[in-house]
Amino acid sequence: MASLIVSGIVLGSILTLGSIGLTLIWGILNLFNCAHGDQMTIGAYIALATVALFSNLGILQGKVGPFSFTWGLLVAFIPAIVVSAILAILLDQWCYRPLRERGIPMIVGFILSIGVAFVLRGIVYVIWGADYYSYSKGVRPTITGLPLGITLRTDDVFIMVVAWGLLALVYLFIMKTKTGKALRAVADNPTLAGITGIDTERMTILAWAIAGALIAVAGILWGIEAQLRPEMGWLFLLPLFAAVILGGQGSFTGALVGSMILGIVQQVSTAWLLPTYKPAVAFMVMVLTLLLRPQGIFGRR
Amino acid sequence: MELMGILSFLVSFAIMAAIYAIFSLGLNVQWGYTGLLNFGIAGFFAVGAYTSALVTTPLPTGPLADYVRQAIGLNQPFLVGVIAAAIVSGILAALIGLLTLRLRGGYLAICTIGIAESIRIFLNNEAWLANGPQGLVGLPQPLRGLVPPAYYNFLYLGIVLAFLVLIYFALERGIRSPWGRVLRAIREDEIMAAADGKDVFLFKLQSLVVGAMIMGIGGALYAHFAAAIQPGLFTPMFGTFIIWTMLTVGGTGNNKGAVLGAFLVWALWSWSTYFILKVVPPGFETRAPFIRYILIGLVLIIVILRRPRGIIGEERYVSKF
């Protein structure tokens, strides 16, 4: 049980990286971005392509310290983050900005985002096929001698360090800088922020870039933890939405707390249920939230 | 013989397109007229198909019982199966509606994704209910003995078209009635509709349930056409998303458009496979079908951005005074 809770915290850390972007876009654009999961898949596969490139070139093949992956993967974070952030901005410019400019209700954007999700997944399927991939072959070292019979992979420590480090950076940026303050203002009330002289379009682009960068990291980390497959992001979408709804829409803290709860609940549920039920467990959490506290833990009505 | 081959291909094409047209009409009630986002059509599809399958088949006996497990087997006629499919699908929609329709639009969308995925996972894992991933086979086909097996699809096409025409005219009546006008008023401006004394929540719920019942009928018709169903069929692509593209292409808020879009997009879907397989290099045949994901997705995005009305578009006036 203690092991499941720990692996739930690992999963929750990855979920947080995704849910922050989701809640940010939701707050600013009023858009439920159904393509968020598939943007995650794209990020993970860009890193896979980079790792494959290094492997062809025969460089950066050494394993990083006690971890299962190579130096190549560490470098691969950079192109994945950059491509994913640019992709997010382009998607906004091509799909959602025309809606904003023409004053079309953002509910139409939900449908667009579903279309985007299938185009992205189709691209992954066509390029990489339906096979499962891993970033590296071979054993995944575990840390032994932990109390309560906890088994922990060295990779899990890496995942948590990266996720929490990045979250701290994003938190400092959003809470302590002037740009971050403007971003929060737009997320809180776009019209009012616009009146006070904040360039809301620029902030929107910034939000997409942050969301795209974070989801790419989430994709790679989940690829390290589990495996890469074209449906990996789609299966993450329900837990992500559940985490955002549970935490409360538009709330940074809410996204964090909601994601951790979701991660732990999903992993602990495998003690009784088959692991394939995880998306359904996320859905049940969502249903319970909507029944008991529709505005979420940290949400306002 | 050649002619017969082409004809039978066209007939199966028309049956599937007509079944999709029924789904598209159901979605049109929910999204086209009321503005409700249902991203979980696949769930109602599956519930309709499985309900009718469990209602119309007998419980397996003898050696078959070792291979096929199903919890229910009522051995009822086809029409009872279709009606049961509509009812169960409607009840499911009512439950989701009670949960989400008082909240903003996005919650319904997310919850319908959730319910569709959960139903698929449930059917896959709970083999006691309906044989798990293998699904149910040998579903009865109505009036099977009436014509020679080679001509049976012609008869089934007639049955499906009868349902399609019936649903189409019923919806046209409904949409042109005061009830339909309230739905459209809610879609345009919920607060105004509420200010006019309409119970917005109740009307939304009715719209969701009516749409879902139509989808349940579509699911049942599909089950008895394919005669074999398994959970893997009811994917987000095949069960939900293609129907959104159909309605959008044809014309959101127009029943004729819903039907037209179903036939057009189903033609694109089924015939593009043929062309794609001709042009892809050898070794890529297994990946080629996924080009259709991109194709259907792009069609949806481009139509929404460039021609949101679709081909036909909504009529400005649906009722004459």
C-alpha cells in the first residue's frame, strides 16, 4: 500500500505538469483543450525521435548515473519542449484565435480541440505506428532498503525532482514576476485585464507556450515511467480534467492538489481494480466532485 | 456477377451510412438545436448495441456456454431490442444530464468522454456481463428467413431506412413545434430563455435524452447489421468523432444536413482506405488507415473555421405563423 501511494505521488507529479497548462488555458480562454493529452504524446515522441537520432549518430549513449536512460534523453528534453511550445502557439493561432477575433463562443473551440487531438494522434500513428516504445532498453534500477517495503525506482526520484523543480520555477514565475502577475490577471478576468492595459493576446500566447512546454515534459516523464504509445496522452486526458475539476478551475494550488489526489487514488485503486480501470477511476472522482462540490476544492462559484 | 458485387458493396455502404445518419440526427438534437456538447456518442452507441444484443439473444446453452458468457439473454424479438436500447441509452443520458446540465457546457463534454471510455473499459473487463473483449456474435437478424441470404442486406437496408425516415420526420415535427423553438432559444441565449419562463435545465435534459435515445436505436441497428459486437469497436474515432465531422460537414442545426453529412463523410472514410492503400509504400499498410484520422480531423477543423454553416446550414425560419 505504501508503495502504491508513493507511485501515486510520482504519477501525481506528472499529472500536475499537465493540469497546470490545462487550467491556465481554461482560465484565460474558457477552453477545455481536449487536445492537451495528444500534445503530451507529441512531446514524448519528439524526445523519442531525438534519442533515436543520437543512437544513430552513436553519441550520448552513456547511461546517466543510476538511472535507466541515456544522456541523449536529457538533451532530448530541449527539442521536445521547444517543439511542443511552438506547436501549442501555432494551434492557438490557427484554430482558436480566429474564434476569438470573430467572437464565436469558445464552446466551438472544444470541438476544434477534439479535431486537433485526432490529427495529432493520426500523425503519431502514421509516423511511429501502433507499437509500444521505451526510451531505453535494459533493467530499471530500484532503490532497496526503504522502510515500509516501499519499492522505488531510481527513475522515480528523477521524475519527482524534474517535476517539482519545474513546478517551483513556474510558481516563482507566475507569483513573483510582473509578467506572471499579468498572466494571473488575464486568467482571472480577461476583459478587466485588457482594460488595465495588459496585452491579453501576448499573455494568451505565453500561456500556450507554458502549457505546451509543461505538457511535453509530462509526456517524457510518463514515457520514462511507463511506455510510449499513441494513446498515452488520450488516456491522460480524463485524469487531467478530473484533477483540474477536483482542484478548482483556474487555481494553481488546485491543479497541484487535485493532481496529487488523482495520482494517489488512481494508483491505490489498482490494489482492488485492474490497472485498465484507471481512466474510469478518474471519471468516478470527477463524478463525485461534481456531485459534492462542483466548484472544486479551491474553486469559487 | 460483377454488377451484383458492386451492388452489394453499395448496399452495405448505404446501410452503414444510414445508421450513421441516425447518430448524426441524434447529435443534431443535442448540439445542433440545443448547443449541448456530447463527446461520448460512442458510449450511447455501445449501450444501444449491447442492450439490444442482450435482449434479443437467448442465454447460451450446451457447449456454447463454455465459450460465451453473458449475464442476460431475454430472447425477445428485434423490435423489443431496439426499444430497450433506446430506453437504456436514454436513462444513461438522464443520469449524466442530472449531474452536469446545471453546470457550464464544458462539464457535459468532459463527462460524456468519461462515460464513453468507462463503458468501453467496463465491457472489456467484465466478461460475466457480455463476454468481455471477444464480445457477442451471432446476433439475430430480423426477417432473416424471408429472403435468400445473398439478398438479406437489401431487406436490412429497407429496415434501416424506415427507421431513418421515421426519426427524421419525428424530429422535423419536434423542431418545428414550440418545444423545438425553446431548444433553439436556449442555444442562442440561455438567460433570455430563462427570463421567458422556460425551465432551461428541463429542456436541456429532454434534448439530451431524446438525442441519446436516437443514438441507442442507431446502436441497436448497427448490432443486428454487423451480427457481432465487441467493446473494441466503440472507440472515440469510430463511435464519436466521425459523427461530429458528419454533422458539421452537412450542416449543424439542419436535419437534412445531418443525413447528407453522414453519407458524404462515410463515403470519404470508406473509400479513402481504398485509395490510401494504393499509394502507400509496402510495409506501411498497417499504418495507412490512420491517415484517415488526420483526414477526418482536418475536414472538421477546416469546415468549422472556413464554413461553419456546413453544406446546407441552418434554416433561418423553421416555423411559419
